[in-house]
Amino acid sequence: MLNSIEKAAKNFCLHQLAIECNSIETNTKKRTFIAYIDISLKDKNKYRIYIAANESFIQSVATLFLEEEKSDETTLEDMALETANLIIGSAKVIAEDSNQPYEIGTPYFHNIDVFDLAYDEIKILSSGKNELILAIKEIDVTE
């Protein structure tokens, strides 16, 4: 599943933002805008997908979609939600093409902080000063 999300994120970077993002090994512990979307697989397993990006990355999205060179924090939060929605929506299409479909929920904004949430798998993409974190955490459906 993380592979389809990574592919969708790299496509978003390349085809929307015109930047090439490459995997890096460690989170640089920058202040990030953290959004998430819950997904459900056919087998009823549920996962929380975190999309976290530093301000530089999210500002690039705001510049692309809103033509704003310097956005306020509320606008950047909205752009974090839009980024999560676009990446996970694209990953869903990629997963369906690989015969691994899932249902996606509504994106939610978590907070602005260093990304130190619990996760099962993580990929970190970087391009210059832009950083994007993709993380998956299985959700206990008995909660």
C-alpha cells in the first residue's frame, strides 16, 4: 500500500509542483503540517494515512493552486488537506489498477508540529528544502 502512496506522491511532486522528490532515510524533524485520511481495505482492515509536509512544500502547493507567494497558516492548513486528498485519491486509483482497492475517507487536519506520531511504515520524500512524509498506521477497529 505504501508503494502506491509513494508513487502517487512522486507523481504529484513531478506533475503538479514540477519538482522531483526522492526518498531520504531520516525525518529532519522540521515543523510540519500534518493531515490524515483513514482508509478501509476489502478485508475490513483500516489504516490511517498521514501526509505531513514542511511549510516550504505546502507553500509551493498554495502558490500553484492559489497563486499566493506567502499564505497565512489557515490557508496552509487547507492546502495540507488538499495535498492529502489529491495524493491519497491518486494512490487509490493506482491501487485499483494493481487489484488492491480500498475506500478512502475525508481528510482531517491533525496539527502543525514535528512529525513524531506512531506509524507502522514510513517514506520520506525530499526535494531541496521541500519535505513530504508519508506514514501508515493500522487502526484498531475495536476502539
